[in-house]
Amino acid sequence: ERQRPTSTCILKSHRKGRKAIMTSTHHKPLCPCCQRAYAANILSGDRAAADTEPPPKIARFLLCHSCAPSDVERALAAKYTGSPDGASVHTGTSNNVPPIVWLLTPSEIQSQTDEILAETKSNLDSIASVPLSSVTFANTVTKLMTPPNYKTNPMVCAVKFLQHCSTDPDIRSAAQDAGKRLSASRVEGRMRGDVYERVKAFSLTEERERLSQYEKHFVKSALGDFERAGLALSSGNAQKLRDLLEQDAAVCSEYGSNLGGDATKLYFKPEELEGCGDDFVKERLGKDKEGVCTITLKYPDIIPIGTNCVVAETRRLVAQAREGPAAY
């Protein structure tokens, strides 16, 4: 007999989007029973005709003991982009943004980063292969507006964001490495003179004049992005700028890693945190030492202190620990 379900997925359906709330402690593949429950309760609502009675505002289904939130998130993401078996293809407006599929292992992060980099290079190469006399909005600019382009690819966030918040050092390290590789790729993409030439050539066409204001703005913005990367400079100065941009990306990534991995702790008496509120003090009182509050350099600690603490010396000590010469 199947074990009683211990996890619940509640999906609130709205005409302008859906929010999924999922809780579980397991990380195994979505099993057949949960897949059937998902299809029956969620996908069926999307298949309903417009003139039929709308689905209930709250649809529930129970997950069995083997399922994981990540698997459900993957299923929800597939629902918006069109699942491989054609079970559901989302046809809503652009206001419906698919949920981020969080990657939970270093190997997932690495493999997805490899895929993003390969697709990004292939996308830029396809733009560069277009003859200058044949450039159009569709074969040039559109490819910079949609995934896998860096700024519009949700998987970029999925592979690098956990460096800031994961409790697993291996995941933080993998996400940090992904961030470095993606930053380097972005610098390289902005230095693609062959792509810049196609965008610039399109900007001089009659088709550009027929674009909407938004599309015209994107063309102008894309040209500016390339030119800020040095493509309007001489070859020697452009290479110097590229080296500086790569160094900047590496330093920014290292700073983010140091910030996420920092274990600095400061200790203050409750009266030294006056103005921060009773709840703030109670949450930190006695965590490491009796009678004092433990303060880290993470944002949930330093922002309330910098904003609300009336004790100037406390604010000074926190600022010095975070921004002083010995910081990180």
C-alpha cells in the first residue's frame, strides 16, 4: 500500500498568471502517480475551452513520498514553454513568465552552463553569418532580444544565483564558477565586431524606420552596448578595453564569492542595537554567546543597523568590518 502523502503542492490559478507554492524534503524524479495528478489537476485547466466553465480558483494535488519541488517546478516550466510530448503548450501573453528552475547539484550547474555558453556562441555565430546586404530585424536584432541571449535567458540566473545564498559550499563554488564563465562570455559577446557590423547595417535600413518605438530603442541600445565595449575604437585601444573588462568581471565575481562566504561575526549588547526593534534583537540574542547579539555582515543584519540603529559607534563598527581595509 502506498505511503500516505506527506507533501502538498497548492497551485493558485489566476487569469493573469499562477503562483506555485511547493514544500518537500525529497529530490527524486516525478513519479507516475504525481505526474497523473499534475496532468489531471493543472494541465486540464489550460485545455478547457474559453466558453466552458472556468476551473476552480484553487487546484490541489498531493505529492507522494518520493517527489521533489524541483521536479514540479520543471513540470511547471515545461507547461509554459511547451512540453516535449505536446501535453500542453502555453499560448498566453508575454506577461506570463515561466518560473526559474533551480539547479540543485554542482553537476547540473556545470552542464547547464556548458549548454548556455554553446547556445550563446551559436546564436551570435548565426547573426554573424548573415550577409550585410541581407540583414533584417528577424535574422539580426530579434536574436539579441530573446534567449539564449544573456539578458533574456532565465537559465543564466538559475546557474549562478545560488552562489549568493546556498548553504552548500560545493553548490556555491559551482555557481561562482558559472558566474565567472558567463561574465567572460558576455564580455566576449560585446566584443563581437562581426555581430556589431550586422546590427549597425540594419540600423541604416528602411525596415528600421518601420519599427515600433520599443524596437527602435532596442536597436539603439544594442549599438550603444557594443560601442561602450570599444568596437568604435581602434583595434589597439579596443583590446586594452577588453582586457580591462575581463579583469573587472573577474574582480566582481571574486567579490561576490567573498561576500557570500564571509563568516565574520560581531557581538553587541542589546542596548548597543537600540532602534533596531525588539524582534531584531531577540532573534540574535544568545546565538553564540550569552547576553550578547550575534551580528553578521549579511544584508538582513547590516541594513537594519545602518538604517535604524541610533548608536553611532555600532554603525561605525559594522561599516568598518564590511567596508574597511581588513574586510573580506
